[in-house]
Amino acid sequence: MRIVVDRFYDNGEATIGVMMVDTKFQAFTLEDEQRTKKVAGETRIPAGLYFIEFQKIVTPKTISYRNRYDWFSFHLEIKNVPGFTNVYLHVGNYDSDTDGCVLLGSTADSDNGSIGRSVKAFKKFYDKVRPTLEAGEQVSIRILN
């Protein structure tokens, strides 16, 4: 499975992109802004090719997601990002929700740098990626500026 995120909007506070899975539209994305010097939890990851894996450590956030979403098992982590750790794909609508991660939404609003219907978009993506990961297959994600 090949995923591409093409960032198309950056207002200095948030970055919006479009996510394609195997060349088909999947969701809009929301990330923090680009910075020349990383600020933990406030900086988007660099463009590049990465892989997604389940983060098999059970954290309070994992438990929270499991309690809220019966379809959720483990967080989806973008692995081997230079200078970054614990970069996840997850639910959220605003820059304040990103914490350096990639959020998914069904709608995008460049006027206020947000996305909408995040749970719906994340579940749709999770349902697509989960069987591939469970089968032991690689899931790549290419981030483009």
C-alpha cells in the first residue's frame, strides 16, 4: 500500500494537505507549520518517504481511543522520521490537536487552517490500513511539500 500526502497550504500556523492511497483520494491532512528549528510538538515532519506501523505500546491515549472507538486497536505511527519520535496519524480538527502528528479529515478549511469530520476520515483510513498491517505487509507514506 502506497500513501502520498501532498501539502498544499501553509498559513504559518498549520499545514493542510491531501492524502492519496494507491492514487485515490483518501482524506485531507492537517499538520503543524514548517520551522527551520524544531519545536517539540509544534513542528511538522520533513518531507520524505517513511513507513507506517502499529505502535504496540499501550499508553493512556491508546486506552482513551479504545474506550471511544470500538474499531481501534493500536495507534498508527510514522516510523524513522529523522529528529522526530512518536509521530502518529490520528483524530483532530485544529492545529492545537496536532502535537507534531498528522491529522485526517473529510473536509478542509484553509480560511482558518482546520479540517473537519476527522473521526469519519480516520476510521475510513484505519479500516483500509489495518488489514494490510495485520497481514505483515508494508505501508509506505511519502510526504511532499
